Amino acid sequence: MKHILRKTIAIALLAISIPSLAVSAFAQKYKAEKTTDHGVDIVRLTDAAAGVEVSMVPSFGNLAYEMKVHGNNIFFFSAADVSELIKGHGAGGNPFLAPWANRLGEMDFWANGKKYTFNTTLGNIRSVTPIHGVLLNSPYWEVTEVKADGKSAHVTSRLQFWKHPDLMEQWPFAHEYEMTYQLAKGVLEVRLTVTNLSTDPMPVAVGFHPCFQIPGILRDDIMATNPARKVVLTDARQVATGEYKPYDLPTPFSLKGQALDTGYVDLQRDAQGRAHFTFESGGKKVEMTIGPKYPTAMVYTPPKAQAACLEPMAAISNAINLNHEGKYPDLQILAPGAKWTESFWVNSAGI
């Protein structure tokens, strides 16, 4: 009788432990952790089943600098390591561009009928043609959540723009950014929320500058697809004029010999309003999908680099000033107290 009782208890304990082990193994599929890389504090997201790892450095523009697929980084990354990157020795990854992406035509901008002139003595305006905003390498990001469960892993960070006088001097709208990198089923989602805390409407002209590579493949051997119907025309400084021409490349087209730094609009979209871009060669593919609040995409082929960039943007270059001139009616305006949220997604195959 005692033998039977012991056997019954053992079976019951086994029945409890097997689901527990299964839950533990399932939970390990995704991991989100604060760690270090070459002495730099980072956050790493892991999808073990898909073989994907995403690493980002909050203190340097909240930059995701690696998206490794089976150990191969599909983000272009020219620095020796992340510690060299933050010293300025290289580039790559997924830079965030705000409060405006790409170029402005002048050293000032118009909003709500008022002209604002940049303070060039602060050192946070890049070049005589202001480009890529003031947050490119910002140390002001704060990590608010690092979490993994059975479905995904993510890290969320916040930048309170209104707290920093050197930023408000250039862009006098109190606002905040919240950015989430989420990894699920091998797909990276980059979700951005902008909250307007000011008493005035605020233009939304943000963007990202992700650069990609296909490991082991030369750029000249890559075929690209672009769902655009129109090309943004620019002046000699590559500043948009507010005019367009029909899209003039085949589908797909070869990157060989292409020197692109070109904006595209009127994107063909799926039933969810998303536009799909691809780079592909030798059975290997990198795809980027952008949400409907990114009406513009830049395609850039950096000189002397085996990389190509697909840049989702909330507006064309110089959109803020073109809107004032009546040449760009599509500028998105965020009302006081309102939020703007949009995502883009990166995935790969055959890598």
C-alpha cells in the first residue's frame, strides 16, 4: 500500500514538473537583458527560435547597432565595436532623426506662421544645411522597460525633450519621444510615439536612417524592390523643392552603379496601409515594411560602403518650410496634448 502511495505521489509530482519545465523552456525562447558590450551599457533582445539578436545602446541616440541573424549582422556597422562607435569612429545601425529628418533649406524653419532661427553656437546643428535634427547621438534617452515573455522581447526608452534647454533653444516645442524595439517571430518592430506637450501645434517630420547589408554579398549583386510611384525632386543641395516626377526604375532594380540619395512618395501599400521594400541576392533577403504615417522613404547608397539605406520618414526633406510656402500640404501636424505613433518592421530570410 505504501509502495502504491509513493508511486502515486511521484506521478503527481512529475505531472506538475513537466508543465513547469515546458513553461520555463517556452519562456527562454525570448530574452531581454541589460548587459555590456566592450564596456558600454546596452540592452540585448534575443529570439532563440529564430536565431535573431538585436542590440541597442540607449546612451548614444538609442541606437540599435546590431540585428544579428544566425550570427550575421544585417545592419551595416562600420565601427570596430560599439565602444569605437560612440567615440565617433564609424557609423551604421538604425539612427533616429528628430525633430526633423534629412535636410532643411535654411538655417531656420517656419511653424504656425512664425520663423525660428537656429542657434549655431550650441554645436548641435549639423552643417550649414541643417540635417537630421539634434538627437542623432543624444545621451538623454532613459530606459523605462526591459521585458520578455512567451511571445516577444522588448525594450522601451523615453526622451523628455522639454527638459533640455540646448534642445528647446533649437526646437521650442515641449514634447517627448517614446521608442520601443520589439522582437517577435524573428521580426524587429521599431515603434515611435511622439507626444506634444506644448500649447501650440507641432510639425511632425521625424524619421530613421537604417542601413542594411546582406552578409557575404556585394552591394552590386543586390536587387531591390521599391513600391514608390513618385520621386521627390531636389535642388543642388539635395533639398526638396516640393515637386515630383514619376518613378523611373524597374521592379526589381539592381543596386550596381546606383548612386542614390533619393526620396520617394506615393508608395503602393497593402491592406494594412504598409509599404514593403526589399534587398535580395543569392536566396538571401532583407525586408523593411513601413506604416502609413511614414509617407516618404529615402533610399541611400553610401559611397565606398557595401550598404544600402532605407529611411522611413514622416515627411519629405524641408517639409516644414515647404508647407509654409504652400508647396507641401501633406505635413503632419500634432495638436497640443496629442500623440503620434507609427512603426516600421525589419525581417530577413535565408541568412
